[in-house]
Amino acid sequence: MAFKPLHDRVLVRRIEGEDKTKGGLIIPDTAKEKPAEAEVVAVGPGARKDSGELIEMSVKAGDRIMFGKWSGTEIKLDGEDLLIMKESDILGILA
């Protein structure tokens, strides 16, 4: 895949949640919520201040992140469903 996000945008791949609850109940696809956890695929160079100075990105490819429920724009790239969002939509990095 040859895709490089611009500015402070991040390309992510959702990490699918469990199909069962802790108690062993199977969750049907219609009842599942879209996961708010993802793996960073690619990042842009960063935003720029008014002075033109580059603000470095806080995330890098391979990081696992949490993001807001309505964050990002869904895109299809090479047949894969991905999300592209601004770095400010990311809530945190999972350790």
C-alpha cells in the first residue's frame, strides 16, 4: 500500500473486538459496536504552527490507539477498510 497521509492525519486499521462476552455468550454481528481501538498504519509529517515550524506527531506506525466513537472518515484502500483521522481525534496510545 502506497499511501502517505498529509499534515496531522493518521491512517488506522480497526482492531476487531471479541465475539464472546466474558461469560461466554456469543455476540451477533448486528449487536456489535464498531471498535474504538485501532493500529496506526501510517502518519503524516505533522501540523505546522503559524510561524511555519513543524509540530511532530505523537503517534507512529504500529502504535495501538483508542479514538472517539464518531472520529475519522472511513475509506477503502487496496480492498481493506481503514479510517483516516486527525491526530487530535486520538484519545490515547495503549501500552
